[in-house]
Amino acid sequence: MKKDYDFSGGRRGAVIPSKGKTRITIYLDDDILDAFRDLADRSGRGYQTLINEALQNHLAKSPKPVDATTLRRILREELRKIS
């Protein structure tokens, strides 16, 4: 092992960059999260995957960016469809 290492060219973050997905923290209403978890249990798929698909479907239909209010509305609409 070397006595000294040069980290002047080093960068923070993952050593291997992810392709197409980013880890984030997001706060969802408890009822939204519970409904997606229930749906995930029934369908045998992950609840995060289901939320991601609901957002992708909405974005394909809407040219405007999604804000927090819009996100809640989208999730409620998607939950009504599956309930």
C-alpha cells in the first residue's frame, strides 16, 4: 500500500454511473403509498415500479412539467382506475 494517494482528480458519487434511473427521496401521502403497496401485493410487482409506470403514462399524455399538486392528482387518478 502506498504511503500517500492523490485524490485531486477524484469525484464524489457512484463509481459506476447508473443508466436511466436515479435514487431520490420523495414524500407521498400515506394513502397513496398504501394503495400502491396493496396493488403491488396483488399484482406481484414492485410498488415503486407501479408508481414509476403511472408517472410515465401521465407524462406521455401531458407536455407540461409535473409539480407536487399534479403528482398527487395523477396518483389518485391511477389508484381510482385500479380500485
